[in-house]
Amino acid sequence: MIEFQYFDGCPNAAKTLENLKAALTALNIDESAVTLREVPDPELAEELNFQGSPTILVNGRDIYTRKQPDSFNYTCRIYTFAGKKTGIIPKEFIEEKLKVLLE
């Protein structure tokens, strides 16, 4: 199960979702495998252990940390790829992690 978590107004959510969909296409995984979950408030963020927007979970594990979230953060999320900080998860990273996490 793949879950894309975000909140409305996050400037990085749309591009990360686009990258997720492109990775799914590259791996021949149907988009119906993804659940979109909007997290509209801090209360739901706490209930879900939301890590920030955008977040991709695969079978309950964060695609970036590979851990099951145990705390919450209701902010735009920042990642580090190749030494650069960004709020967008690259397609190549998503594709690589999906291969590993869905085996």
C-alpha cells in the first residue's frame, strides 16, 4: 500500500505527486495503488504521525527514512538529496525506494 500524505497549500506536494506517478508508470504499478491523504489540521497530523508535507508511506514506512513514523510534524517537509535541501522528492529516488520497499 502506498499513501501520499500532504496538506493543501504545500508548494511541493503537486510536483512530488507528479514524480510519484511517473515512478509508478516506470515500474508498471497502477496509480490505483496510491491513496491520497490530505492532512488538513494538526490534530489529524498527530493522529497519523504525519511527518510533514509531502510524505510518501509504503506499507506504513516512510519512503525517505524507511521507518514507521512515531511522532508528527505539521509543516512543509524538507529533504536532502545529493547534499541539496529541497521539498520535492525526485522521481528517481521514489522509483528506487519503491523497488526495495515493495519487494
